[in-house]
Amino acid sequence: MHDRKDSDSRKLLRRLKEILAAAGGGQDRLDQITHHIADSMGTDVCSIYLFRDPQTLELCATEGLRAEAVHQTRLRLGEGLVGRVARAGRNINTENAPAEPGFRFMPETGEEVFPSFLGVPIQRVGEKLGVLVVQCREARLFSDDEIYGLEVVAMVLAEMTELGAFQGSQSDSMPQAHRFPLMLRGTTAQEGAAEGHVWLHEPRVVVANPVGDDPEKERARLHEGVAMLRESVDRMVGAADMGGTGDHTEILETYRMFAHSRSWLKRMEEDIRLGLSAEAAVEKEQSSARARMEMSADPYLRDRLHDLDDLSNRLLRILTGQGRDTGAEMPERPILIARNIGPAELLEYGRKLKGVVLEEGSVGSHAAVVARALTIPLVIHASRITTEALNGDPILIDGDQGIVHLRPEETVATAFRDKIAMQAEAQNRYASLRNLPATATCGTTVQLYMNAGLMADLPSLEGSGAEGVGLFRTELQFLIRNHVPRRGELAQLYRRVIDNSHGKPVMFRTLDIGSDKVLPYMKPQDEPNPAMGWRAIRVGLDKRGVLRMQLQALIRASVGRPLHVMFPFIADIGEYEDAYRILMQEMSREQRLGHEMPTDIRVGAMLETPSLAFAPQRFFEMCDFVSIGGNDLKQFFFAADRENERVRRRYDTLNTSFLALLEQIIARCEAARVPLSFCGEDAGRPVEALTFAALGLRRLSMRPASIGPVKHLIRRVSIAELRQVIEDGKAQGLTNLRRPITEWLARQ
């Protein structure tokens, strides 16, 4: 009995393969497919629904329902049983469809006489393509064997859809996969706008032949591929052992466990037995596992999805011979699309890229820092971009709004090009201000510094007109390696940074890791709130060997020149005292060893927690300078996670409560006669920057591209007059000063 079912399944799949190979339009193929599925399974109805756009399913072919309903019946995602199958990516099997929650009666189809319903998603590695449905007059549940067989057929349909088998239909209304314009909303991680073409970081593997003619041959191919996969994973674990990084080895051991999973292999063998090729079997199990794991409430299981995806993709590349390097040429104005990407990989692409779009990532991640250094827009959390985009697709990124337009309509593209042209024109105007001071009409001058983290940033020091580097992020050199960098390597790099600053000051922030910046050779900490956890100076004081090594490198790099060191995320005066003491010990040690010393050393702290605003006055007197870390200070002041889109935009920097905190910090620094700067995204926003200057801040540090717009606005207005606008607003009891400030600016 089992053998007969296997034979029927393989016979049906071979027939589908013949339909795929035969000449004819897409509609002909769909009609033949529904007929053969209904005939093979002995059902009264077989229907195929495909996505017309990301939110709409369309009945594209049917055997058993009314023919006039084809291309007329449409359902929203989640609507009716078909919409529910599509949204959840899971089967629905019922003997009484009208009694099911969410059932929608569609009189135009004539389906009311078919109570039995089995709907299976047509999906490919998380990409929803449609729904395959069979129905019967007889009220019954479909068996596990029937469900499994229909899932195998749905997998072949998914591959046929991807290969374009149903395009070129006789009907103009046929949905066109990967052809319709698509707008995706994500999160801004780096501002800017760019137009270009898609370049996939990991190109999709194309399964050209989803049906296997010889199950034994396909099974042998699968076993050979799995053996090669396991060998490569074992080599990775062995290499990690040689490196002595126990935590990293532990992560890879979990990865190896997946590769050696017997149940994974057994499920793929079963798919092959029913007629799939080896690679189609891998994709079917990858798609099924994604659907199951994405529904899980367990964050550990959801994280393991990446391991399973990576293993499946490696195995697919082995079986198809399609390596990461497909031989495809990078298009003009490439915009990188990826699920996620590490800093080293992003740096390899370098300035060839015009922008980056990620499905994952975070606004403070090292990929975001690299994107800022490369001055290219970055949008993160762009759901499904890797499954929707194809290499070479036209794409627009609006990093200011966090919006991506894939295959945009011409009207959208025209408006977007106008925006880019206006930005380019403005940048040309700002270039003429490069060598002029940021002096307001009232005579007040504000010093504008830039943020940096790479050698690639430093040409911007001259080009932007920055007066120095207000923040040099040292963690990138740790993040782009798979081991702790050596002291000599760091000293050489820091020396080149100082050389290339041509006498302008560089504020080196010591290692700021933790939160969303996890070193690849360091075990991730399972913290419920990493932004408030073990990070920055807390890591440095617990891992003093690394902090001491970095300080030694900075001292040796600054020989014969001044050195500025800044400790991050100080929340308590004791942390600053400990860090300061370690630095002084290293200075003494270097002197005892007879090494030449910096001509001067200035030590400061980043004020990123509200607690430090209330520190004893002794703290401010100990510091040679203080820098407000605006991004963190704001999220902790408002208790609003800056990674959370629901809350991060709810609170405004020009809220009078937050401005009052800044005024208190300014007053305390003035009393201690310690220089104060503001560093963060808000420093690069002209209205916010002008407001900070009116409060009394005389040094702002921002990304290089923001210096021109900020300087342009400062030079056009009176900071003294704006100060009066702020005082008037506070006297009126306003809780937010954005409106009176922008109205005043409009009158200038």
C-alpha cells in the first residue's frame, strides 16, 4: 500500500515536470496542474491561489470550482481559510470548512457543496507564494499521508513559480512574482538617500529541477552532500579549538549538532522517496522548519533558525554547485541586500556600495557604524527584503524615513531623484563654508567636530571642515577580527589615525562593546536588557587585561604628541576613578620601561546615564573634558529603548524636561571649568544643534555629512535671540519647544 502511494506521488511529480518542460502559456500549465492533482488524489476540487501583491491572493486556476471565478476571486492576507493558511504558513485540514473560524463564503466559486478542505502553503524558504487547496463533497479529514503528499507537490509548485513557469499567461491579470513594485518600511540606521540596483549578499540558490527521476540516485546525492557539509563544519570546530576560544567552540558545537541531526536527514530522505530531487527536499524541510520556528515563543529556538538556514543554504550550494560567487557582475550603483552582515564583510565591499538594506540589525550595531563611516544610507528591519528582491532589481533607499522602494513606479522614482538632486545641491553650497567658522550673527562661535571609527573616515576631517574628531570609536578594530587584536597592531593603527588628523585633536573612546556590539570571539551574554547590562566600561573594568593593553597601545601611538582618552558609559564616580587609576598606572609603567611619552594627556568621560548628571562635583573637577553621549542619555532619561520603533520616536529632544537636564550638566561643567561637548545623532540635526548652542554648548560632534548643514544654519541666525525664545517658551509653561523654535527660524 505504502509503495503504491509512493509510486502515485512520483508519477504526479513526473507529470508536473513534463508540464513545466512543455511549451505553452502560464495559464495552460496551471489548468493542467490542477486537473492532474485532483485526478491523482481523487478529490473533487483542486485550486491554486497565488499572491497578486504582498497582501492579496488571487484564484489563478481550479479544477472543480466555477471557471468564471478564476482571476476574479481575491482574498486579503488572513481572510478566509485560504488567507489564514497564507498568513500563518501552516496547513488547515477540516471536514467542515464553514464551521472553521474565519471562513469566508465565496458564492461566485460554487464551493458550498465541498465541506472537506485541505489548504497547504506554497512557500519557499520563508517566502509566501500562494496556497494549494483540495476539497471533497464527502465530509472527511485528509490523512497524514495525503497531507504530506500535497506538501511535496506544493514544494514543486513553489519552485515552478520561482522559475517563472506561470508567467506569460494568456490572462493579463495573472500575478507576476517579483515584478510588482513594493514599498517596505524599516528603521533608519543611517540617514541619506540612494538610487541603485539590488546586489544580494548571499544570492538565492536556484533549484532548476525540483523533481527527482531516480530516488536512489537522489538519496545518494543527498548523503554525499551531507557528508561534505559535516566535514566542513567539523573543520570549522577544529579551527576554533586551535584558536583556544572555548566560548566560540561551544557555539559551533551547537551548529555541528544541527549538521549531524538524524531526524533532519530522515525527513529529507522521505521527501526524496515521494519524488523530490535532493535539493528540493532540502528546501522543503528548510521552509517547514522556518514556519514552525517562526511561530515559537522561545527566543532560543528563533535564534537557532539562523543556524538551520545557514546549514540548509550551505547544503544547497554543495548540491547545486552554486557557490557564493555565482559569477554575476555587481550592477551599477549597487545597494547591498542581506539578512544581516558583519562589519568585516561590509568593509570588504567598501565604497562601491551606495546603500545597505538589512532584514535584521540594530541602530547601534557595528554594521551601522561601518555604514556611517562609508557615508551610505542604511535601513534595517526591512522585513522579507531578501526574499522579495532579485539581483539587479531597481531600488530606492530613503534612509531619512526608513523606507525602501523595490522596483518603484516611475512617478515614485522621479520624485525620489528630485530629492537626491536637492540634497546634492545643498552639499555643494555647504562645501563653500568648509574653511569658515560656525559663528552666529551674534558673534557666538560653536566648534564642530566629527565622529569616526575607521581610517576611511579621516579624509572627511579635511573635506568637512571639522575641527577635530570628537569621538573615535575603537571597538571596530575588535569587531572585524575573529581574535583579540595585538597591542602592536592597535598602536600602529592609532598612530596612523593621529598622523592623518594633521594636528587636530582626536578623542579616543576606549572599547565600547556589549549591548548590540558583541565580539565574534566572546560568548554572547543572555541578558534581558543588554543596553543596561554588561557593556562598555563595565566590561573594561572586569576584563582589565584588555583595557590595559588598549591603553598601552594608545600611549605608544601618541609618542611626542598629545593624547585624549575618553571612558564610555560611566554611571558612577567610582568607575571613572578606577579607569583613571589604571591609565595612570600604565603611564608610569611605560615611563619606567624607558618609552617616549605623549607630550600631554587629557582624560575625559562620556556622560550617558542620568545618574552622572548628579555625581559629586569632584567628578567634574577630575575630568579634563566631558562628552554627553546623547543617544544613550536620551533613551535612559525617557526610559524609551532606541531600538524599539513603537517608543523611540515618541519622545522629543526638544522636550523642556530633557533640555533642563542638559542645562544642569552645562552649569555643572561651567562651575568646574571643564570643557563639555555633545556627541550623538541629535548633534547633527540643525535645529537640535542650534538649540544646544543656545543652551550654552560650544562643542558638538557629529557625522561628517552633518557639519555643512549645521554650520550653514548657525551662521544665519543669532544664538542670543534663540536663547530668549527658549526662555519665553519655558516661562509660558510649554512642555516642548520645537514649535516656537521652528516658527522663530521660519521668520529669520
